[in-house]
Amino acid sequence: MASVKGGAKLEAILKGMAAKLSTGSAVRVGFLEGSTYPDGTSVPMVAAIQEFGAPARKIPPRPFFRTMVADKSPGWPKAVAGLLEANGYDARKTLTLMGEGVAGQLRQSIANFTTPANAPSTVARKGFDKPLVDSGHLLASVSYQVED
């Protein structure tokens, strides 16, 4: 037969952990609603066109977002577990750090993306051949939001 001592202390610790874990429920990473280019063009719309392509406009798919998720998401659960422990099970702080980390991974995916190359007309207009990079606004618009 086993016995447990300090049950009240354990219960208090678990209640404290539960309270911290309830401070954030989700983190959204990407191009958040309402972000626009200086001319008012929707950044999420441009990102979607780049991600999935627009055949009628001769824009090929450039899956920078899906590729990043496929490559990086297997490591996210372990990262969350480590951050929860390191942050005393503070969910909001953990999700904030995860949001920053995943947003950084998305920015890196945009910066590293190379194929398919830009059309010759696009290279001539931009002066360089770097898919997904023109003004830098798309890259700068990557953000995250912690939700309760």
C-alpha cells in the first residue's frame, strides 16, 4: 500500500500550474488580418497568391509557408514543452516565444526561397531575381498574435 504526504502542497502547485496554463490558448502566425501595403493592398491576399499561385496572371505557386510548416512543425511540440517548463508553465509567455520563433522561421523561409525563379519581365522591373522579395514589405509583415 502506498501513501502520499503533502497532498495539500501538491494540490496548490497543480492549481497554480493550471492557472498559468489557462492564460493563453492559441498563437496565430503569418500575415494577420488588416495588414496592408502602403497602397492598401492586402498583405494576406498577396501572400496567398504567392503561396498558391495565380495561373490566370501567370504567377506560379511559391509554397514558402506550407514548406516551412512541413519542415519545422515536427519540432514545435518539443519546443513548447521545453518553453513551458523553462517559463514555469506560463502559457502566455510560452505562446509568445513560440510565436516569435515560428514567425522567424517563416521569415527565413521567405528569405531562402529561390524556385521557381521570377519571370524575365519581373527581374527587369525589380532589377534582381529574388522570388517573394520586392519591397521587403511581405517579409516585414510576418507577425504573430497570442489569443486567449
